[in-house]
Amino acid sequence: MSVFDGLKFRKVYSPIHNLDPRMKFIYVIIIFAVAIIFNTIIPLLTLFLMQVPFVMLARVQKQWLRSLRGAMFLASFIFFINIATNFFTQGYTLNAKNIEDAATMTTRFLVLVESFSVFFLTTSPDHLGLALEQTKVPYEFSFAFTTAVRFVPVLAEEAQTIMDAQKARGLELEKGNFLKRIRNYVPVLIPLIVSAIRRSLELAEAMEARAWGATKKRTNLYALKFNKGDYVLLALTTGVLIVAVYTVLYVPVPTIRALLGVP
Amino acid sequence: MPIIETKNLSYTYPSASRPSIQDISIKVEKGEFVLITGPSGCGKTTLCRTFNGLIPHFYQGELKGEITVAGKNAAKQPTMEMAKHVGMVFQNPENQLFALSVEKDVAFGLENLGFDRKEMRERVNWALKLTGIYDLRERSPHEMSGGQQQRVAIAAVLAMQPEIIVLDEPTSFLDPLSAEKIFEVIYDLNQKLGLTVVLVEHRLDLTAKYANHIIIMDEGKICFDGKPREVLSKQETRLIGVGIPKATLLYEMLKKEGAKLGNTTPLCSKELADMVQEALK
Ligand SMILES: Nc1ncnc2c1ncn2[C@@H]1O[C@H](COP(=O)(O)OP(=O)(O)OP(=O)(O)O)[C@@H](O)[C@H]1O
Ligand SMILES: [Mg+2]
């Protein structure tokens, strides 16, 4: 479960949570774009730090730190792979440039993780489903999405119950080699799948009974609207994009190694 | 004209070899509180599914006979059409709520019917208040108790303002006290709004007092159909697996012992207590 912790939504109310999810999505896309057009570490670090006030404003520091910590493994992997490839392809030397390049790649990755987790930590699944609906994605998809979110905890609980029940009957999940262990899970999976199918039939029945598909033009209890905050964010992200494009084109950004005077 | 009328209704599930309901002919009048009971597997759920067209549309299989619900031929109309007239509350509260917030769930049917936002909001609030869950409207259904979830399911159906509400063992996952509260909500709706209620329930102890029409089924057929006091005082009902209210049984025993009690069969302990008190005066 802890793997998903960084992506789990908790009900908090903050100026960031109240933003239109579509706007937050635009923000993620722009951060992505900017992170990709820069090849030097200083702008990427700036980009990373720039988002921190955002996290503070949303009051999700704890979860945000946790998701960064979760990304650390992958980040160090990226770092070392980069160093290693540079090392092997560029004549078996390890120099400051190699290290800085690897650090740049890693920072870029962290920027992406950061903006993604800000998005998911501050956007309720409900909002997300609504955004999908109101961007002309067929309702079936957004319904499937919210239903999946709704039933994940239910199924997790059920899996736990089945596991306990099978263990009580003498099933040993943690025994044997890798393949054997996978096979051990069959007696858990089969009841889980059967009950999931039964559940989905009951759901379908209940949906039918509540006029699912009665009109082509389905309406919605909630409406998404661009508010003041959304326009502020729009202005900010556009500003960042313009500055970024300008910098890439006209401003030579020094590398850290140049600043320090290392070759 | 009865609001539900079936004539010689029989139905066989596609995978079954014999019919699950046979030759069912019943009439339910507008505003009645009907209790359907009978042993497990006697076809109560199957019968309910015919009221809004889930049978035959969702379940396929072979439906014979006639069925008219709210003036419509329920065997011909699609379920989404019948859903405007018949609200259905199922046994498992968990599997009939799909949204991530209570009010969104209550709005689900109205959204499907294409209501505009203002009227939808009014109806949602109205249904939430009637069922006493207005304060929970922003909660997520899966972090609520079974009783609260079942209220959400009832509110969701009410918001569509059907003429009939069918509840198939709505409280079998609940403790007796929560169950009692749910029944009171339902009875209130029946009294205040004149809503026709069809309730499938085993625990007659809790529910017989609300009903003014009771149908007892066994092996896919109707065995008894009439007023609760008359039906429940019949000795033949004792042979079917029906949970006759304890007050009714006790009354019979006392009567047999020669106690001087009145002649109306009591359906709940309070009625019996009143009778005993009367006799002791
Ligand atoms: N989906 C189905 N497919 C095939 N047969 C079914 C199906 N649902 C029910 N049956 C069969 O139809 C008969 C009547 O079942 P039904 O569920 O209507 O009984 P019930 O009176 O509601 O019982 P309970 O009190 O246990 O809910 C049973 O013999 C059952 O096995
Ligand atoms: Mg049943």
C-alpha cells in the first residue's frame, strides 16, 4: 500500500485544492515542457524550488516528501546509469561534466515527479473524473475511472479477508521459491476474481435501476469553472513558459562547473 | 387501477431448468405498504426484478404472463424507462453506490435523466433531508456504516421521485436497531408522500406492523395474499418458513390457554402489551 501513498488523496481544503483540475493539468504539461527544453542544472533546480511554495500553500508537504522519498530509488538509479553510460562511452574517464550531466537528468526526473505529485495530491479523484467528463471524454471512461477509485479500497480489504481465510485453512503464502510463491496466490486470486465479477454484476444492475443511459445528454451535479486562482495560475505558468523559451534562445546559462571553474 | 398488477407471471432464468416464479397474479394498490416474505430461494428477489424490467431485459430468460407497473408494460419497457416510476433498493448497500461522494451518488439517477443543475440540486437536498443524511453529503460512501450507506441508496432512489419504491431485504446487513431506523424512514415516506412501498423482508417482527398488505411466497408461487392480521393468523402459514412475529404467536398461545384478549391479532409487542393491559384492567 505504501507505494501508492504519494498518490493517495486526502481531503484537505486549500487554494490549490480548489483550483480547476484542468488548469492544474495545463500546469503539469507546461512544467514538463520546460523541464525538457532545459539541459542545464541551474534552471532545472530553479524549476524544482519554484514549486515548493506551491506545495506549502496546499499544505501537503508531508505526503509530498514521502512521494519524493519514494522516487529516490529511481532517481539514484537514473543518476548511476547516466554516470555509467558516460563513463563507458566517453573513454573510461569520470569528470565533472559527467557528474553534472547525470545530476541534470536526475533533477529533471525529480521535477517531473514533483509536479505530478502536486497534481495528484491536490486533485480529488472526483474532480479528476469531473474534468474528464467536461473535456468531452465519453462519460463511460470517467465513470470507469471514478468507480475504479471507489472500489480499490473495497477490493483491497476483500483480498485481505480472503488471504486470512485461506491462511486459516493452512495456505502458506510465503513458502517455496519465486514461482511456487506466485502459484500460492492462486487460491486467493480465484475467489477475488469471482467476487469482483459478482460485484460488477450487482453494480450493473443497480446502475440500470437508476436509469443509466436514459438520455444521450447526461448532466452533472457539479460544474467546473475557472476562478480567480485559476487565472492567476494560468498567468504564472504562461510567464514561466515565456521566460523559459526566452532564456533558452537568448541567455547563455552557465553550468555549475563553469561557475566553480572546474574543467 | 392497481399500480402493480401481474397476471399468471412465470419466469425462468436462462441457466435454470425450472421456473423461479410461477403463475404469479398479484395486485398492489397505490399508496400501499406491501410486505413480501417467504423462505430463502422462493423467488422474492426474482419477482421484484420483474417490476422494473430488470427481468427480462437485464437477465434475459423467458418471461410469460402479463405485468403492468405504473400503467406501463414492464416486460416491454426498458429498465431505464421504468426507473422513473420504480425505484429499487438492493440488499448489499456497498454494491449500489458508485460515486465518491454521497450527494453525487444521490444525483446519479437525475444526471442520467438529464436534469438541469438547479432542479437536481433541489431534489438531491430534499432526498438527503428526508432520509436524515444531509450532514453526510460530502462524505465518501465507502467510509460510512452499512446503515448510513443504505440510507444513501434510499435517498438516491427517492431523488428520482418514483411512484413505487421496491426494497429487497434492505437491512439484512444491518443490526436490528439500524434496521428499525431504516424501516421507520420507509414508513414515514409511505405515510407522508403516499409512496407505494414493496418491502421484501424476513424479519416480520420488525416490519409486520407497518404493512397493510402481505404476500407470502413459497417455491416460486404465491401462498397467501391479503391483510397482515388475517394472513398471519392463518395456521397454514406456520408450515412455511416464515418468521411469524413473536407477539402474534404469544397471543395465540395465551388465547388457547383461555386468556380474555381482544380479537384483532397483534403484529408487534406493543399491540400485544396494550391488549394484555386492557385485559388486566
Ligand atoms: N441470476 C440467477 N440465475 C439463475 N438462477 C437464479 C438467479 N437468481 C436466482 N436464481 C434462482 O431462482 C430461485 C429464486 O431465487 P430468488 O433469489 O428470487 O429467491 P429469494 O426469495 O430472493 O431468496 P432469498 O430470501 O435468499 O433472497 C432460486 O432457486 C435461485 O437459485
Ligand atoms: Mg432475495
